[in-house]
Amino acid sequence: MKAQVRTLEGGIAKDIELPELFSEEYRPDLIKKAVMALQSTRRQAHGSHPYAGIRSSAVGWGSGRGSSHVPRIRNGSRAAKVPQAKGGREAHPPKVAKILIKEINQKEKQKAFRSAVAASVNAELIKGRGHNFDGPVPVVLEDKFESIDKTTDVISALTAAGVFHDIERAKESRKVRAGRGKMRGRRFKQRKSLLIVTSDSPLRAAGNLAGVDVVTVDQLNVEYLAPGMLAGRLTVWTESAITRLEGR
């Protein structure tokens, strides 16, 4: 498979041969499994206090009183401690000992990564994710793109490459989140747009563009390539990043 290396002005500099992993078969099942395994490592253990709901002096009355054998408070008949009583313990509370991390075989993880990379050059999958772009994929820019230090220059290069429409789409999608999440530091929701992959250092000038993720080849993982476990993210590569990807 070949790709065109584009200049910052939108012209075609040359053609390059893509590494073999761009021809990997599409495996959405492995991609989903790999993303879930990656996300599970960020989960925190949580559980209720061991004595929550049972800090009471309530005791049962025993048999012969015409009442159920639940613990009852002293000088009264109100039930306590049991799950069906007000203020009682929870029936099946979350346990700290629960295993939250999901495992994945090394070969499955590697194949999922290759499959997600291959999906990033499949125009049908990219359009299926809702991305907006003009021209062929993959989008490979010359290495001068990595040395840009102004956001306006990044916007000009992405516009010339025909992919800036997708950033505008993500910007328009920003809205206030429904529910309690907006009280917990997650006030806004916004669609993902471009993934920009460079060789050595992330392109900081593109960091504040709507929905854009900027990573190096070494930082690249399945979750960046398939947000929400849905592969086919519109990705912008540099020529050096493509070359370095062969070693992954």
C-alpha cells in the first residue's frame, strides 16, 4: 500500500510505501477487548466500610413474640442492621477486593494495535465514525509539520490537507453534560476529531484544537486510534512517524 506525502501548502511531495501493519485485517472484537483492558487500568478500587449499617446495639427478640427474628432497637420495635431496615447495611455492597483490571494476551494486544492502525486508513470506517474530510487517506504530511510552533500555521496546514472541517465539527459538538458529571469536573462533552501522530515530540501547537489528540509514535495506543472502542479515527501522520511505526 502506498501513500502520498503532502506539503504544508497542500501539494504532493512524493509517494511512500506504507509498512505492512497498514494491511492488517480489521478485528473490531480484538480492538474492543484491548481498549477495555487499557481503560480498566485507570479504575480505582472502592467499597463500603466494613461496619457501615451495623453500628447498632439492636438484638433480636427470639421466638415466641409473634415477630420476625430481625434485630430490633432497644426500648422499641424498629428493625435495624438488616438490609431491609432503614439505616441498615447494604445487601451486596461493592468490595475493595474486586478485581477490576481486565487482562489481555500480548499477541491479541499487538494484533489489536495493528488492526486499529489499518482501520485508520479505511475511508469507509472513518466516515462511519462521522469524520469530515476531503481527499484520500491516510493523510501524511512532510516532516516540517513537526517543527511548527504556531497554532495558526497548524490550522493552515490542516486546511490545505482537507481535514480542518473535522475540527470545526468537533467544536460545534461541545455541550453541557447531562447528569452529575458536570459537578465533578466533566462539565462539557465534545466529539473527538483528529489524531496527530509525530515521530519524536508531540506537536504542542495543535494541543488546544477542538477534539484533537497529539501523540508520538511511542505514545500511540489502541484507545487513541479507536476512541469509544470504535476504530477508524481520522489520523494525520508525519513521514518520520510512518517510518518509525515499522518498529512497533
